[in-house]
Amino acid sequence: MFRGNHPAKIDEKGRLKLPAAFKLQTDAASISHFYITSVDGKSAEIWPLQEWEKRERQLIEFSTLDDAVQKYLNLTSYYGQQVEIDNQARVLLPQILRDSAKLDAEVTVFGKLLYLEVNNREAFEKKLPELELTAEDRKALAAILSPKS
């Protein structure tokens, strides 16, 4: 499980060096291939390839029947590329995604349980006030996290 925030930089060739904490996890799980994509072009999602393949298996039976699945697949294919981590723990972010999400310098790398999310640091910090949990959010979380009988 990936968790936490680790600031990082994208180099001039569009490569992200995985933060040490996340690199330790990928090494321990022998993960060297990733699928990098986005659902909105505003941030990058870095999925261990085996986790992405699980998601694809969940979607496959609906892929020709459901409009939402088609939209999701169109977006994740448009922004997506399969990559391999290099010897220096770097992954190359797809150019189209780097451009749309402005992933060209200082970024935040968040652990999102099964995948990593990469955001332009300045843009993310500007939207932090909008992310405050509301009373309704807290109720929804309480319902999700409460022990089931």
C-alpha cells in the first residue's frame, strides 16, 4: 500500500525519480513495470502494471456495453503508456500528460493505496483550501470506516 506525500522533481527529459519510500515498496514487491495514465489530464497516476491489469479485468466484461467504461478507457488510453523503471529508479511520464498536467518541475507524489498520484506542486497547493473535509464528508467516511456487524 502506497501512502504519504513525497515532494519530487521532474527532470528536463520528463523523468520522475520515484521517492525512496515508494522505491523500497516497489523493490520489495519486485515491481519494475508501470502503467502511467490520467482520468482528467490534471494529474498522473502511476500504477504497478499488475494492479492496472486487475483493473482492466474488472472492466473487460463491460467495455463494449457501458458508456462510462468507454469514456474511462478512452481517457486512460489517451494519456496512458506502459513504462519500465530504469537503473536510477526513474520512470518517463508520457509527454501528452506532462504537458496537460504541467508536470515539468516541482511535483507532489502521493500514495493512493494501490497507485501513486503525481501533481504539479504549485497547482495542488492552490487547491488545498477546496479539499477541506465537510461535515457531510466526515459522515460518509464514518459510515465507510465503522465496524460492520
